[in-house]
Amino acid sequence: MGNQWYMAFESTEDRAVTVDTSTANPARVYDYWLGGKDNFAVDRKAAHDAIAVNPGIVVEARTNRAFLARAVRLLTAEAGLRQFLDIGAGIPSADNTHEVAQRIAPESRVLYVDNDPMVIAHARALLTSASDGTTSSLDADLRDADVILDRARHKLDFSRPVAVMLLMLLHQIPDSDDPYGLVGRLMAAVPAGSYLVISHPASDIRAQSMADMAERLGRTGPPMTARSQQDVARFFDGLDLLDPGVVALPDWRPDPSDARPGVAAGWCGVARKP
């Protein structure tokens, strides 16, 4: 086993799962960019390798977090949603989906999904719910969309609208695994009035830096597939995009107090299922 060592957690199926700390993990790399401490040396090395070729990535990670908060506030306060399926949730940080939603509507239900057992362990320990709402977690991979939907039906009411959250996740799904089909399956399962929220690394903003970052991250972790604005917009086919459409992260309904990070190499959008 060499220098590898493992930490054991329990999965939702009551079987032991392991965290391989010899390989960089996207959730832990992202945690480091956000200023978190739930990461290992291999994650920090991958994070710094990415920063070396794309210095803006740290600001972009935090800009993505701000987009999450704005989208959840809008869906809760204006669209009246009370259910959120947050897939690829990552290690808990400030202003998690349930915190934003339950500040506005304490009865909101949030189900977090991630395939990293370290994320799930943190979620179970830290993501406490408002007294009127529920917050729960599920260890699963987006590629197992049918498993996610089957489990989610025990936590969420699929006769009422659900916000499907896929923030900085789909770049981990190569085209060979049919990411568009996976998103389509999720949205086919939720009722009219549901919403899809996506953010995604851009291949057509600072293209060379993004390509170099993808190459470096791929050396120590899963491959990264950045996509163009047009390719990201395809995920919303058949849905009604909210204004301003698919735009760069800082440009989606910014708050007056939001810092402007300049050009952020990520696309985002929110759409309603008619």
C-alpha cells in the first residue's frame, strides 16, 4: 500500500467505504480554494498546480459560492420552492443550500448528494436543519441517477416542485458518460414548476488557462471536461431559462454588494420546467 492510508466511514447502505488520501479529490481541492481545512497534501498540491496556470480559480470558486446563494434565495423567496436536491454538494462551507433556504423558509427540505464519503461524514455531523425543515445526505454518484431518484423520493415529495442543484459538478462527467442524458433523467422525474441550477467551468473563457488547469488536475485526480457557453446551455434544453440566461458567474443577477472579480471562467444558469 506504500504511502497510501485510508479513513473509514459508513455509507447509506451501512457498508464501510474508504477515503483514498493518495489521490486528489475534487471536493477537497475545492474546499482548499474556499479556504477550508478538510483536505490533504495531495489535494493542496493539485490546488496549487491549478492556481499556477489559472490564478483566478480561487476567486472563481468563491464567486460560484455567491451564485449558489443568489440562486437559492431567488428560488425560495420569489419562486416559492421548499425542496432542494443538491448533487455534488461538496464539503460544507459558509452559506450552504439549506442555510440559505431555511433562513427564508424554515420548513425547506434539502437533500445533499455526494460520492465522497468525507463529504457525507461532514454533512451528517455539521449540516443541522432548522427546526421546521429537514436536511439529509446521501452517498451516491450522479452517474447513478436512478439510485439518487429512488432514494430522494424517501426524503422529498416528488409531487411538488424540486430545485435540482448541479453546481461545479458536470465537468467531472465526460461526454462518454452522457451528462446530458443524466440531467435529462433527473429533470424528467421532477414535476412541472421544478428548477434546474447549473454552474460549470468554461472552455471558452481564458481557454488556454482552463485547458492547462484541466491537464494539471487530471494528473492527480479525475479528468475535467470544461465546456463552452453553448454546450452548457444544452443542459437546459426543454426548460424555460430565467433571465439573464446562461452567463458568466458574476453576471447572474448580481447583488449590488457583490465584489466584481473580473472575468470568471465559469458559466451558470437557472431554468424552470414548464
